[in-house]
Amino acid sequence: MLKKPVQTAAILSISLLTGCSSSLMQAQGSANQDDADLVAVTAFSLGLPANEVTITNRQNDGVGVNYWVKTKEGREYTCMRSVTMFGAVKSSPICGKKGEPLNPFASHL
């Protein structure tokens, strides 16, 4: 008699762990954003065409990405972009001149 509830609890636990793991993997995938998407939104944020922006030193932390940007004109920026837990919403990139604190309200150009 006790065997059935134990089996049910075990199945529910495995299902829950699998679901949480899947959600975490999805969030990780969102943090590992596609390079083309990251270049496009960063260029837009800086007011530049995408072909004038190069992304380097990219570091994903599971809930976002930190990276450096270099423009064809030689300007350098430090940027960050975050995502929600499930990756549904991504923030606009926040960039600042390399070596200066990030300020989302500062003029970049």
C-alpha cells in the first residue's frame, strides 16, 4: 500500500528536477546570445551600423553577458545585457566608454 505513494513521489520529484534543469538550460542558452543579435542591438544602442561594431572579450554569466565593443573608428566600450530567468525578455545593452563606469543615461558618442 505504501509502495504506490512512494513511486508517485519519486516520479513527481524526477519530473520537477527535469523541468527546473530544462528551464535553467533555456536561461543559459539565452545568456549565450547569438553574436549577430548582440552586434545588431549593440550597434543600434550606440547609433552605429552593425558592420562598424566588433564584439570581443564576451563573458556569459547565466543571466546576462558582459563584453567589450570596438568600433571601426577605434572607439572602445564596455557593455552588458541581461535576460530574465527564462530568457523571454532581454534588456537593451548598456554601454560606457572603456575604463569608465557604465551609465545607462550617458551619451555614448
